[in-house]
Amino acid sequence: MTKYVYTFGGKTAEGNASMKNELGGKGANLAEMCLLKLPVPAGLTITTECCTDYYKNNCQLPKGLMDEVHAGIKKMEKIMGMKYGDPENPLLVSCRSGARKSMPGMMDTVLNIGLCSKTIPGLIKKTGGNERFVYDSYRRLIMMYADVVMEKAEGIEPADGQGIRKQLDDMLDAYKEKKGYKSDTELTADNLKKLAESFKARIKKVLRTEFPDDAEAQLEGGIKAVFKSWNGKKAVAYRRIEGIPDDWGTAVNVQTMVFGNMGDTSATGVAFTRNPATGDNQFYGEWLINAQGEDVVAGIRTPNPLNDETKNEQNKHMPSMQKLMPETYKELCEVRRILEDNYHDMLDIEFTIQDGKLYMLQCRVGKRTGVAALTMALDMLKEGRIDEKEVVMRLSPEQLDELLHPILDSTDEKKHTVIAKGLPAGPGGAVGRIALTSEKAKEYRSAKIANVLVREETNPEDVEGMRAADGILTARGGMTSHAALVARGWGKCCIVGCDAVKIDFAKKIVHIGDKQFKEGDVISLNGAKGWVYAEPVGMINATENPLFKKFMKLVDKYRKMGVRTNADNPEDAQNAINFGAEGIGLFRIEHMFYGKNSEKPLAKLRNMILTDNTKDRKAALKELEPYIRKAAKGTLKVLDGKPLTFRLMDPPLHEFVPKLEEKDKIKALAAERGMSQKELVKRISALHEVNPMMGLRGVRLGIVYPEITETQFRALFQATAELMTEGFDPHLEIMVPLTINVKELEHQKAIADRVQAEIEKKFGVKINYMYGTMIEIPRATLVADQIASVAQFFSFGTNDLTQMTFGFSRDDVNAIVKDYTDEKIIPADPFNTLDQEGVGQLVKLGVERGRSQRANLKCGVCGEHGGDPASVRFFYKAGLNYVSCSPFRVPVARLAAAQAAIEEERAK
Ligand code: ADP
Ligand code: MG
Ligand code: MG
């Protein structure tokens, strides 16, 4: 029989930290903490497999599961010395969700399960008549249970603001207001008792079922509800964004309750073993006296600081745990040490203090900003906790990317006044229009308008809007609130707990400090400091960080695959070299015909395109040649000593002349060229192709018009010769695009040889260059061995290769791809991340066949995929010599390549 239940408690456990797949992260780590002899309330974990079986089974618990659960509870009872459902000495439990990968706040947990009319009196007696505590726990159970088990798990979707939880919360608020209470803690036992009764009445009215007054029914309901929450709306949305598979399922942890709400010697809190925003080696956390679990995260009361060292804007006047409970604080510091020694990483922990006694309820490797990840990894190297390779593995490529992201320009920042301060929850800076709803943020995002999502507090329903926002600002919540956790996970600029923010939803306005804003007004955030500005502040890129440099040095030490860049001008090339590019993998000459300073060369190019005879074409090309030479020379000079792969002209020629329907442009061009509009229209029509992406482009241009390639060869060889005589060290690689067979290469090579001899003679130098080709048509991969007899290098053009392999038009296919990924017909957009299954096979085949002909064939990649970490890992395994990507992705590709090499070594 399948074992579904694993128990833990009493300083021992059936599971351990390595069993995340089976027990979920929470369950595995609870077991590990028991093995570390930390104080953990006894419990049991129902496996993720059980969740999967539950869904396979039409949402029925597997047969025999509850028997296994009861056997587990027996063990818990023995360890804890209480009995579940017992009238004298009742044990209460929580039902906690916990997937393999943490999904903060996305799934549900119910506390205080097992409280019912049978057990209430016993618990009161046991706690020395602490009625207030018991009824506080009871009303919490009712609120959570109604929401999670009776509403959500039943698939009831109430209208906005009509959910049972909201209704009960409103009742609680109204009651407090009637009594003139400011805080939950002022509610008396009697108040709470009355509230519980009216809650139950409301539940019956709204949900048409009774709140179950039976410990057994509550337990089974709780377990099922946690399984159900795996397929809750917000959990599903989160999985889509994070790429977590639907079939992983969640585990359920049934754990003995301990109580932080027993009075002033009880408390609950969350902490990070190091500062998750900066990475500083200081114990960082928040806690609340006389409170239960989710109170800290929910932002209902402002939490106290853990210690004096880490007080912030919001809680600087409040006493720390270090002050109020020095003994327990010391014990917690010891837990911190034990955990870091065991996990060799920063952890995020949840704890509760019941009447002075500390209990650990959760630990997991903590989310952190890119800056913090960098700082911690290098600190831990110094502390001897991890080695250099592990340092390299500690930053995800996305986090590295985040380090390269813009921050507010501090000089410009000084010219503006800070209008409000909150907690610095997410890194970087953001300047954008205020969006008051997730919908608005998404709307701005699709219109490519930078925006800042401003909310009272965020809840899990907001994830998509948070994703769409450039920055997030909330009025409430602490460093461990939902907004802070999610933003930090994504490396998104975020400020929380900014109480100067007052939102008026009805009027769509927001007050920040004494200023008033409409939705759509621009504000700026400094996420590292928690400062808000009323105007747009300038932004700059965060480079030149010495820690960053040190880290990248380690990255390069373990990296084996080369990283080049795609650049078409000296500035981009220099920028990429600064980011560590080892050469240019793709220089597109046609880029000189777009944008700034393109008028003159474009006019020459058009002359060439619009002639109808070879003689005129040659004359036009002769005038164009100096521009090509200058462009190539400028970038080759910057590259000095590093290779530059020059791709021969690739696009269909019609891209450079106006479209037939652009009447004004045709009129202007005809006038400029002194030809009739009719004649011009005729020549443009002659260029028309039904399917230009599969038409006259790439090497085909050079076969049909050999003079076009001849001109480019001349420009390139002359630029090279000139640089050599000027004392530079040009490493030219000429790349023929869109090749389908070796004859094309031979045809073009004959021209190159002729021009090379001519230039060598003229300059009296010997030109060394490499002659190679792009592999971007499936046929080329099949005949790669033949192609390699002439080509000295291959560069896989994975954009076109994907287009031609899928038969997906790059320019039109977006909408289709979206449906395909939504329907899970394909796992991801193949233009973003390489389709390893299909296109990847062609890449491997091309490399293999090519090298069967030419053992030292150099192989690289120059498609967009060269900057995608998952694709880079694949290219490494496929044996490529280098990837090439846009300048800003170069550090990311370097890191992905190093990680691939380390992973390969570790797998051995
Ligand atoms: P999440 O995954 O959303 O963090 P948890 O299962 O960790 O949900 O539960 C949220 C909070 O509830 C915990 O941080 C803890 O404070 C409280 N809690 C859960 N189980 C118990 C328990 N057995 N005793 C006391 N508090 C608990
Ligand atoms: Mg938790
Ligand atoms: Mg191409």
C-alpha cells in the first residue's frame, strides 16, 4: 500500500529536508527541524502524491487515508500528551498547505481545528479559565474555516467584497467600532463568544450550511480544503507565472496547535536569518504579542521589531523582542545558528511563543533580492559555509539581471523632495503612472506604459497586476507582507507599509502625504530606501558594483562556453565588452540603414535596389561601399583582438523602400530620385513577394546579384587591411546567412577569394579571416557535413530555425502562440525559450554532422535564445563553443553558462 502519511515530532521524524517532492517544502523542513532537535509541535504530513491521487480520484480522499491519519494523530497525542477531540484535554491542530516550491499565500491554511462545543470547556479549564483565549481561537477557526473549507473549497465564487471572510471581517470591525475598541486585543471573552455565535448565524444564512460542531468532520474538511486550494484561482495564476507544473500537487501538514494568543507572554513572528533586502548578516524579523500566525503577515497591527539593530521607520518606537523577552530571543538566535549551520543558507522562519515557550513552525530557504543574494553568497564564502562553485549557483540568472536593472539616479534624486517613507521591500527604482487596480496596471502594461501599482495592501488576487507593474507601493503591511514577499521574489521595486498613502477608490484619487494624485499621475519610488517622490526622477543603471565584479570573476572561472554579443555599432559593442562579451557573434550590416544617420547610406541602398539593370546597380553599390567599410571598420576597431562575425546582408530588399500604400513617401522618394511616381511604383511592385521571409533574402541575394556580396567583401577586406596598417588587430569572421547547401557557399567564396587577392595586393598585407555560415534552415542541419567542408564555423540562427521548423511566422504568430501555450499544446513560446525537443534536435544534429566533416568546427548561436538561461544550458550540453546575445543579457548568459558547467560536473 502507498504510504501517504509521514509523522514528525519529539525530536525525530520519518521524513527529512531532502524529501520536498514527497512532503512539500514545509513538511520536509518541519521534519528536518525535528531531526535538528528544535522545538517543533508534533504533526504529520500527507504526501503530494496523495493530492495527485485525490484529483485522479474525482476529488475523493484515497481509501484508508483517514485511518493512516488517525494512526499519525495517535503518535502526536502521545508526544504532546493531549487527545484530539477529547473533552478534558483536547489537542487542536492546524491544516497547512505546502507545495514543493513555496507559493507564498497562494494556498490555504486553517488553524485551531478541533474546537467545538465538546472541546471548548476542556480547553478553558486546561488553560486555567482563559476564556478569552479560547473564544479568540474559536472565532478565528470559524472565520478561516468558513472561508477556506465552506466557501472556497466548495467552488463558491461570491461577488467582489461579498466573500464570507470579508463579511465576517466587517462584522468584527463593526463590533469593535460599536465598542470603541482600537485593537483586536481589547475584545473580551464575552465579546468573542457573542461574535462567534453571530458568525455562525451569518454563515448559515449565506452559505446555507451549519458550521460543523464536530472535531472529526472539521479535520476531514480541513484536509480536503487544502487539497482543493491547489486548484484555487490564485494558486493556478501563480503557477502559470512561475512555471510550476499543475501535477505537482500540495502536501497537507496536520500539526499540533501552539498558541501565540494566550496573553502577554505569548507571541507569534516571522524572521529571516539575514536581511533579505540587503543581504546584511543581521537577524531580521517581526513579531506580535498575543496574536496568532497570519496576523503578522496580514498587516492588521504594525509588528514589533525583532531586535534593536534592525528597527525601521515604521516600528522604531516599538519595543523589540530582544528587550521584552531576552531569554526567548537568545533561544531564537541559537535556532538561527543551528539552521544556518545545517542549511548553509539564509532561511525564512515562522515561530510562535506560547506562554514563554518557543516553538518553530516553519523554515525554508528565504527569498531575497539580487543584491542580497550576491552579498550573502560572498559573505558565506568568507565564512567558509560554501565554496566558490556554490557561490556561482546561488544567484539565479534572473536575479543577476535584476542587479543590472535601473535605479533612481541619486544626483537627480537629491533635487526632489521625499513626500513619504515606507519600508524598502523590493530593490531598484521605478518611475511610472499610478495604477490603483491590478486591471489598470495590466492595461498600462499592454500599452507599454510604465506604472506603479498603489494599493492599500496587496493580496494574492493581485499577483497578475503586481507582475504588470514596474513598481509597487502599499499603505499597509510589513517586510514580510504578501506584497513584499512576492516583489522580492521577482526582484521588483516595492515599498510597503507607507502609511502616508490614503486611497479613495470611489474618486480614483490617492493622497500621499499632503499631496493629491489622480490615477495616471507619475510618481517615483526608491525601493532600496523606501522613499516616494511626487515627480518623475531620472534613472541610471547599477553597474560598477565591486561585489558584482567579484562575483562575475568567479563566474568566468567556472564557465567553459564562450559568450559573445549581438551588436551593430561601436557603442553597443563597447557596452557589451564592458559586460564581459568576448566578441561579436552577430553584426547586422543592415542596421546602418535604420535610425540615426541612416539617410545617406539608405539613399545609396535605395539607388541600388531601384535600378533595373546591373550597370546602374554596380555604380550605386560603388557609392555604398565606403559606408559599409566605415561601419565595419568602426566596430572592428573597438573589438581590437576579439572576433567580429559580420553577417552578409540578409533581409528582403523591399523592406528598404516604401510600401505601395504609403503614397506620401512614394511621392517624396520619386521627387528625390527624379523619377516618375508611376515608374517608382512599377519598380517597387517588381520587388513584391507573397512570402518574403521565404523569398529573395539571405545568401540568395548574393547569388542573384553577386555584385551585392562583392561590394560587402571589398568593404570588409579593405576595412581589415586599413586597420592592420594602422596597427590594430582585426579578427574578421564573414558569415553567409540562410544557406541551404554547400554550393551557395562555394559560389560566394569564389567572389571573396578574388576580392581578397585584390585588396591584399593593394595594401601589401595578408588577410586572415574565417569564412562560415548561419544554420537557420532545417535542410542545412541535414547536410551540415557537406556545408562544413567549406564553412569554418556555424552559427545557429535559432530565430529563423524556429520559424522554419515550426512553420510559425515570427511576425504574425504571437496570438496563435498564446493560445497554444494557454492550451498547453506547446510548453512555452519557442521564440523566447528554445524548443529543445524539436529545434534542439536540429541544433544537435547540425553540430554532430558538421564536426564529422571538420572536427574543430566552431559552433555558436546568435538567435535571441542566446540570452535565455534555459536555452544557454541546453546549448552548453549540445557542445556549442559560444552563445551570442544582446549586450544587456551578456552577464546573464555568462552566469547561465557557468552554472551549466558546474551542474554537469556535479551530475558526474
Ligand atoms: P503559509 O504557507 O501561507 O505561510 P502556514 O501553513 O505557514 O501558511 O500558516 C500560516 C501561519 O499560521 C503560520 O505562520 C503560523 O504562524 C500559523 N500556524 C500554522 N500552524 C500552526 C500551529 N500548529 N500552531 C500555531 N500556529 C500555526
Ligand atoms: Mg508559513
Ligand atoms: Mg535569419
